[in-house]
Amino acid sequence: MEVLKIGTAGSVDDGKSTLIGRILYDTKSLTTDKLEAIERTSKQKGFDYLDFSLATDGLVAEREQGITIDVAHIYFSTNKRSYIIADSPGHVEYTRNMVTGASTSQVAIILIDARKGVVEQTNRHFFINNLLRIKNVIVAINKMDLVDYSEEVYTKIKTDFEKLIEKREYKEQEISFIPVSALKGDNVVSTSENMSWYSGESILEHLESLNIENIYNEGIMRFPVQYVIRPKTNEYHDFRAYSGKVYGNSLTVGDEVVVLPSQTTSKVKEIHFYDEKYETANKNTSVSLTLEDDINVSRGDMIVKVNELPKIEKQLSATVCWMDSDFLSSGKKYALQHGVNKVLTKIDSIQHKIKPDYSGIETEASPVKMNDIVSVTLKLNKPIFFDSFKDNKENGAFILIDPQSNNTVGVGFVE
């Protein structure tokens, strides 16, 4: 069954957790004990409705304050596909959590409170989804029940958000606007009778109708080798295959390929998935492949098509979201994890800070604090093979690791 990964974003009290809880409730994805706990807690709080946010806010502090602090992953399924929702916090101080939640998402849902409209945090949420090149974005204008389901309010918010769209760098995004009431269930799973002026889909209907193949950007094929398969049995004594995931584009038997970093050339001989053979491995599929030539290939190598070489350099420029309490500064050394490869790196220079509200840049970059987004140059102790993030998301992203604490301190996107 197809799996669709969704990231959510919204300011405080915009109703992200309630929206997700409503989806779980209306799709009958809540277990009996979870539903009973929600009913019991809602009564204890004196509510005359079910507090669906309790379905996702798992931390004690989240339940007490009624806010989301950490990224929670919620799973549910319909007859058509399975879903994983990353419920991310919306506060400014949790920008790093928003990046984490959106980093693996294929679709984003940005919530806006119908009473407040587009606020500063809305700019930040859209910026992050634009930075991470999320192709499909749903703008859910929530709490429509509190503005009497007004079409005028919806239209004004949509117009304001469209001004924000004009500032984006990633132009291929597909933006959809849906007026909802997460609390009442309007346009969440089923379309609402309270907004006859809206003729579009509900959120779930829209998610169900998305073509997952169209969500992934077409790019240059990359096949990072995760594992070398050598059965060493009598039947497969000379068998050698290379397993991994195909990124960016498809790979077909007979394709001429180059193995990096050795730059040895060969052709794809066979493509295996378990005990089946295929002529083509589509992008985002995990397979094992054999080559026509007996060449040296190891974990961490990358197989690419001839004439589609990535950059192979010891220096790169990147946009980095800083996630650590210790400041980032020029000259500091970290471990850079790029795919399965880890190299030592030094922050060569910090170019500028990027304001995630589309208000420009700060040339005075120091100090770089937690949640700051900056443009930097890095020097590596040995070359890696990379692409820009806009050309290949998987091969254009990395994390920075503190060699002392082994903590992930930053996530980067190659420019």
C-alpha cells in the first residue's frame, strides 16, 4: 500500500493537533481505549465537545499547556493508502523541530486561524516548506465555525497568502486552499454543508486524490550503495549485488553507469527485488542490482548514469538550520554525515543569516544561535559526491554532528 508522508505547521492555537485528532476520529483510526481516554479527559475539563488534540499531544507539558512542543508522528490508513503525519510545533523557538518534521514530508498542511489570518509565523511556516521544496502544500483555513463560515473571511486570507506565494523561490509548488473547522469536522474528512460557497475537496479527499508519483520532483538518478550482497553459497558462489534505494529518476537494465568515487564504468546487468527480476527500478524503490563487470564497489559508493555526474569536491556552500544551544562560528569543526558517508568538516565562513519571514538577510551573521538559518561555506577533509538540494533532495542534504557529544547540531541543504 502506498504511504504518504505529511508535515503540519501552524501558529499556537491554530488547531493542528485538533485537526489530526479529527482525521483519526472520522477515519475510525483511534483505538477504543484512546477514544475513551479522550472522552473522559474532555469531561474532566468541562468541555461539551471531544478535545481531539489529546490524540496527538503526548507529552505531559503539551497536555497541560495545550500546545505542541515535540515532533510527533501519527499513523493511520484508509482503503486507498497509508499516512504518516508529522505534527510539528509552531513556536518560533521550535524552528528546528519544524525543519525536522518537514524534512521527510511529501505534502504539507499549513493551518491558519480564520480569526487571525496570515501572521508572521505563517511566513515562517511557508518559508520552511519552500526551503525544503515540499511540492504540495494545503493551506487549511481553520476555525471557520468561529467566523460564521464566512466566504469573505476565507477570500481575504487566501488573497493575503497569495501575496506570500509571490515571494517564494521554489515555483513548482502546488498550493490548495481549504476552509475547515477541525473541531466541528467541516471539510476535514467529508465536505461541509455549512460552506455551500466552497465547491472543492475536503482535506482527506484532496490527500486521497494526490498522485504520489507527481509529488516527487524528477531529478538526476542517484543510487547510493547501502550494502554489498555476497551469499557465498555453492549455488550463488560468484553472485555479487549492490543494494540501495533509487533516487531522483529510474534505472533500467542496460543503462551505462559510473561508480563513484573510483569513476569505473559498467552497465546494469540485472535488477532484483527479493526473488524477482525487473527491467526497470523506479525512483524511490529499494532494489539490488548487478553490474556486467566485476569491479570494486563498497558501501558508501554511489552509482550514477554516465554523463550525469554529481559534483565531487572538498568544499561546498549550503543553507544550514542550526539546532544546538552552542553557537555556530567560523573555524569550528564537525562531522558531516552525507548519506552513509561521514567526513570531517570545518566551517570556512558564515555568509549571512536568512530571515525565514521573507524579510531578507542579515549580513551581520554572528552569533549563530539555535533556530537560526544561515548560508555557510564548508571545507571537507576529503571529497564527497553531492548535488544541489534543488536538483536532488536526497543527495543535496546533510547533517552536522558534534564530534564530542555526538549530537546532531545542524541540518544543511547544498546550494
